[in-house]
Amino acid sequence: MNDLPFEVLEQIFLQLDPFTIAKYRRVCRSFNNALTALLTAHPYSNLIGLVQIGHFVNEATGDQSDIVCFVAPDCIGEGFLTNVQNSFNAGVLEKYPVNTLNAVPINPLTATNRDSVFDSMQTVFYTLFLSFCLAGPLPSTIGSLKELTSLDLQDDYLHGPIPRSLGKLVKLITLNLERNGMTGPIPSELGNLINLKNLNLSFTQLDGAIPDSFGNLVNLEVLNLSSAQLTGCIPPSLANLVDLVDLRLGRNKLSGTVPDMFGRMTKLRILNLCENQLEGLKPHSIGLCLQLTKLECENNRFSGSIPESIFRLPLLARLGFERNLIISDNLQYCAQLVQMEDTPLTSSTSRDSYQFQTEHAGLAKLKSLSLYGNQFSGVIPHSIFSLIALEELDLSWNLFAGRILDSITSL
């Protein structure tokens, strides 16, 4: 067969299982060049499959799962599968012999979500457990699954970079890689996913900045990038995300000032910026987010005055400015903080030397008031003791002085 033309070899290989060809292509050195050329050309260059590499029992929960990994023709082989098995660090993996493992192709025409991706596994492999978890990297050929509308891979055991080819999955509505070991920068190509409504990359090991291209994701309702080790500034282009309901950027290493980008985010309910290195709190447009119920800004470097517009938000249920550098002497609280039903409110601000005033009827429903860890001074305001709905009151670690009035007994 060594003397056969490439075109003839190609026709022979096309009759065989492409993943088997790829797996054993190095066995025959004389075929290697022809195979490499074939497997990097269409349609083989778009192939993606799954391989069962072992079985895992979660000792903490007792849950049992078959562990599988994505493969493509350019990566399948005993060396690759062994590396994926050895990189599994969630517990003790019962490893299957790599020389006996075969790949099951994923049908790109029927793969629309996680369950349909695993359909081929359940019909080909016998398993006592219907639970599959993914390990290893995401291959670049995942961009060939263009019918995907949901790629929800939360709490799997994936690692490695996010492929740029994910930007080709323009039908995606949900992309969730929460609590995986994804590393490297966020590809700017994700900004091509203009139909996305839910993007969750939280609790990963990414680095680098939030791409400016995220401003193209105009249909986003949830953007969760918390605990992803991100750096750099918040891009002003996020002002285009006018359908956002939930924006979480907390627990990163973001720096610089917060852009005044909230003017058109009238649907925003949750804004979390906590535990970053942000400074210069001047986005007065937050006051236009009239649906906001949670604003969490603690553990940053905010200084100066908190915009008064924040304290006029009618549905605000939790306001957190603990442990910042706010030292304003004369800021007056003039907000109406309305307690959400059955949800305790924690309202606090940090390192302040101004008096706390509660001269607003909106606090009549307040059940829990926590002002710990500040520098509030003077006498405890009498108006606090008129909040007869209070069930929890924490004024510890402040600089109050004087007498505690007898009206505290009205609480």
C-alpha cells in the first residue's frame, strides 16, 4: 500500500472509523504523512467525540460518575488519554486501560445541549450509572457543534484554556463553565455570541482582563465573572448590556474606577463588585437602576462620598460598603431602603465619621440592620429605636458615645 496514490489511500481511510485511524496513525510510519494530511482536512478537522476514561466515587457525597473527556483527531491517543487520567485531581479515579478505549463521535446536527451531547455515550457504552462528568481540556473542534443552544458544564473537572472556537457557536443562549479549572485569558471571540443570555465563568482560574468585546453581548441577562482571578479595569462597553438583571464581578483583582455605565440598566437587580481593588466610587447612574435589590461593594478602595442617588433606590435590600476607605464627614443618608419579604437587610458603610440618620418611613419594614465595623460616632440615633419591625440589630465595632436611650425597649 505504500505505493498507492494519496487519493486512493484517502478513499480507503474514509471507509474506516476516523477516531480509530487517528488513534493508531503512528503505528505505520509510512502512512503517517498521508493520515496527518487527511485528519487535518475537512471533514475530519471538525470531528469531536467522547471517551470514557474511568469511574469516580465522590467520598464526600457518595455520588458515582463515569468520567469522560472530549477528543478530536489531532489529540486522541494513549498519551493524551493517560495525561487526562493523571490530571484528574478531584479524588481517586478508577482508570480504564487506555489501549482499550474507543471514541464515540458526537453528532453535530443533534447536539443542542449537555444531555444530547451525552446521548451517544448512553447508547454505545453500558454503564450502571447515568451520570457523566467531563475531565480534560475543551478541544478546538468544539466549535463544530453549531446547533448548541446551551453548553452548561458547571461543576465538571475541565481544565486548560477556553477555545477561541467557542465564538462560532452563535446559537448559544447559555454558556456555563462555573467551578472548572479553566485557565488563561478570556477569548475576545466570546463577544461574537450575541444570542447569549447567561454567561457564567465564575470560580475558575482565568486571568487577564474582561474583554471589551463583551459589550457586544446585548442580550445578556446574567453575567457572572466572580472569583475568576481577573485583572485590569471594568470595560465601559458593558454599558451596552441594557438587559442585565444580574452582574457579578466580585472577588477578582479588578482595579481602576467603576465606569458610569448603569444609566440604561433599568432591569438590574443584583450588582456585586466586592473584594476587588476598585477605587473612585462616582457612578451616579447606579441611582437609575430602580429594580436594584443588592449592591455589594465591600473590600475595595472606594473613597470619598457614596453617591446619594444610591440611597434613594426604592427596592434596595442589601447595601454593603464594609472595609473601604470612605472618610466623608458630612454625607447624609436620605434613602428609602425597603426590606424585601423574608430577606434580612444588611446596610453598612465603612470608615465613616458621619452620623447615621434614619428619617424615612421606608425603614418601617426593616427586620435586620447591621452597621458593624464602621466609624459611626455620636449618640445612637433615637430614630433607630422607632424601627419596631427590627428583629436583629448589630452596632458593634463603631465609635458611638453617650447614653443608650430607654426607647430601645420599644424594639
